Amino acid sequence: MSASAGLLASIPPYVLIAFAALAVLALPLRSGHAVAALATAFTFAQAVLLGDGGTGAHLATQFLGFDVVFFNVDQFSLLMGVVVGFLATAAVLYAYGSEAPTWMTAFALLYVATTLGTIYAGDWLTLVFFWELTAVTSTLLVWQHGGAAVRAGYRYALFHGTGGTVLLAAVVVHGASMLGSVPAGEIFLFSSTTGIHASATVLAAVGIGVNCGFIFLHSWLPDTYPRPHVAASVFLSVFTTKTAAYVMYRAFPEGGMWLAYLGGFMAVYGAFFALLQYDPRRLLSYHIQAQLGYMLAGFGLATYVGEFAVVGGFAHLFNNVLYKSLLFMAVGVVIYRTGVEDIRDMGGLWRVMPVTFLVYLVGAASITAVPGFNGFISKGMVIDSAHEVHNFELLFGEGLLWWLLILGGVGTFMSFIKLGYYVFFHGSATLSPDDATPFQTGGMVLAAGACVFFGVFYTQLIELMPFTDLILSKEVYFKPYSQSHLTESAALLVAGFVGFFSLKRPLGWLAHRMPDVDAVLFPAAFYLGRGSVWGVTELWAAVDRATMAVAGAAMRTASDPREVLSRAGVDVEIRAGIGRSVLFLTLAAGIALFAFLLA
């Protein structure tokens, strides 16, 4: 390792970002945000430079007798560090341009810091520590906005607290199962094991799956992300879920068709419910779940396709951070300028907000995999990987996974045609807001430029990925702009346009009659929680009343036993000497002790 790489590897980026959060609170608004942008830009540059020879385990020590690594640098963590640092810089610029409160930016930076801690963890203990801190910092970021965000933040915290507890249980089971197979101190190190132990598979899948937005564990996503400040939504939209996808790969590096099929169903489920939304940020939140489906499908397909599918999953993760944040930025500008959060009340804004409209087009083209944009490259890799399992007999028949991913792609086209139509074209232009502020524009241009760059110069994207030599070899070399890929993209585009405009009215009717699981889950959890509190409280009160009644009766009997007996209809003279009294009390205590020991 070179001296410069060694110096860079001695600076954990999350510590620097945490200090930047304090600087935001201590310095004037402009200066604080400038320090924040410099700190996030350093994180990006550090990951890029460490990729040239700084890999390895850094800041390694011991905790409770176990080896822990606080700064693990490998091809996977560096990839995440590059995109997190880049996007966080754009998001800080956007936050400043959106007049984000100082506390919001500070909480957002702490959220970024804990995300980086999770990404660069080199063992399961460190990962779980930062994983739980990420749940705390992101909850604070939601709560900061107040109002409806507070209640949503409580639900968000309950989901992530539960998921983190289940993941911790998985790590404990993993550690116990690894005893004897590797040195005791190394059982939690990523370098000593291949993923999570098989005995902890279900616990790990569920614990990580909460943050991934697994179907039926996803309702926190559309519930929370539309609530806080528009700049907070930009941070939230990319870090928790993409970090969860990364951790899912750490847990299951060899994939599994269960994970691939789960991803396929997530792609369809998320796109379907996105089609029913009229809150723009809620629509985008459902598409977080849908796009995570493609990532998980890529990771799962490693079982049969190998490293090519893993590269597709990570490339889609990388690209999703860029275009998803861009879409939240564009929609956030519209909400920031108009104060309207129902797309049916918008329309005609392309004339008065041309910059926002153009960056929205870039984001929409990227997420729908239009040729020339980054989503076209990575989604094509995942769908190509799904093609490879066509000849394998599966439980649901041949080719189901491929069809699920294609249906998810059609639904994605329909969703963003709908969103763009209602926001920028629908009806007459009754609103005349200003366009994006200069710093909002700066943040959006950074993300949009990356979407276009990696769509055109796609080899640069692939070279950032793990297993680069394999993917760029002559045997496996991926050709995204082949005729078959272009034809498939054109077919999806046509199906999306025809599908939306032919189903626009039925979708509007269905939107009011097709609730998601949160319509049942949230009330059920509320009344179950309230019932549990009432039951525990009343049980405690009943025990307390019974205890006090027994104690009172004992005191009355001891103070005047003749009166107690007379009330019971027994009129006798009670006299006993000191010896007989001591004997009686000794017998009573002995009987009580014997009964206690038997119990």
C-alpha cells in the first residue's frame, strides 16, 4: 500500500461526516453547508483513490474477545463509498437550496455517517452496531419536520427497531454456529466466513428484509418518505434501502432462487401500487421497493448465473442511488415551489419550470431503462441474467422470473408516464411557480449528469463494479446496445404508453378501492398495542389490589384476632403464652417456606 493510500485508510469517513454535522450546527448556514459538502466530497474522493491500492482491513481491534474491523475496504464497500459520497454531496447542495433547517442537515449528515459505518464494517458486530444507529439517525431526520412526520416516524422506528433486533438474533445464531469451525475471535469477520451461517438464514433474511422493503414488510416506505422536508426525502430515499441491499449480498453472497423470485415479485408489487398513487413522493417510494426487486433478483441469480448477475445487481444499486435521488429532487422542487402534494392539482408546469422538467425527464428515462441512460445498462444485465434460468425447471414453471421483471418494467414505464403527465402536462397551467433555485439545480445537475454519463460510457460503470475482469472479458463481454436489447426497450416503452392511456380511468377508479397492507397493519398494530398496554395495566392493578387486601387482612388479624373471629361468627377467648406464640409462628413460617420450595 502506498503512503498516501495508508493515510487515507487511517481516516474513517463516518467520523469526518459526524464532525461536519456538528459544524453545521455551530457555523453560519452557508459556512456549515460548505463544510458539509466538503466532507461528503472527501468521502467520494477517498473511495475513488483507495480503489487504486488501499484495500484491506483497517482500524482492526478486539471487542469482548472478538476481532472487529471498523474500516474494511474492499471492492464492494468502495463501490458503495463512491456513490454514497457523490450523492451526499449533491443532496447537501440541494438541501441548502431548499432552505432546509440547520437541524435537518445535521441529522441528515449523521444519517450519512452511520450509513458509511455500516458500509465499511468488516464484521457482523460492527455492522449491527451501525445498522441500529442508522435506524436512530434516520428516525431523527424524519421527526425533525414535525407534524404528520412525527407519527410516521414512530411507525418507522418500530419497523426498523424490530428488524434490527431480528438481525441481531441472526448474528448471535451465526456466531454460536461458527464456534469450532474457525478461531473463536474470528467468527464474526466477513473474511473468515462466506455470508451468514445457514442456521441463521431465515432470521437474517427477515431482519435485513425489513429495510429492503420485502412484500408485507414494506409499508413503512410509502408511509414515511412523503412526510418530512423535501430535502430530507432525498437523503432517506437512497441510503437505508440500498445499504440493506448491500448487506443482503454480504449475508448471501452465493445467492438463492428464493431471493431472486422474491425480488421479481417485489418489482411487480411496487410498480402496481405506484400506479395507484397521486402523492408524488408516495409513488416514488413504492418504486424504491420495485427497484430493490431488480437488485435482489440479480444477487439471487448468482446461484445459477454467477458473478455476471451479481454485477448486474450492484450496477442497478449504484444507478438507483443516482436516478432515485434525482427524481425525489425534481418532485421536491415542485412541492417546494407550489406547496401542492397531489399531482391532480398540478399540470402544465413544463412551461414555467423547464429545468425541473428536463431533470425529471433524465430521472424518468433512467429508471425506466431508456437507451442512453444508466438504468438501461444495469436493468439489462439483470434481465439478461433472468434469461439464463429459462431452461431450468422451477417450482412456478419456466421463465416466470423473467416475466416478473418484464412486467415490473412495463409498470415502471406506466408510472413515470403518469407522474410526468399529471405534473407537467395535465390540464391547464393554473400554477405559475418559479423554477429550481441555483443550489437545487446544482444538486440535480450532478445526479442527472451521472445518469447520462454512465448510460453513454457504460464501460466506466462496469469498471467500478466488482469482478470487472470477468465482465469485460471477450467471453462474457456485455453488449447493452445490441438489437435485442434496443427492441426490448422499445417494446416496454410502447407497452407503457398504451397501458397508461388505455387504463388511466380504471386505475383512477382502482386507486380508491385497492388499499395496501398498511390499511390493515397500522390499525391492527395500534389496537393490539393499546390492548396490550390496557391488559398489562389492569393485570398489575388487580394484583396490586389483591396484595393490598391480603396485607390489610393480615394486619387486622394480627392486631385484633378476637374481633376478626367474632365477625366470622366465632366467639372464643384467645389467650396464649409467649412460648406457644413463638411455636405457632415458627410452624407457620416453616409451612410457608416448604410451600415456596415446592413451588
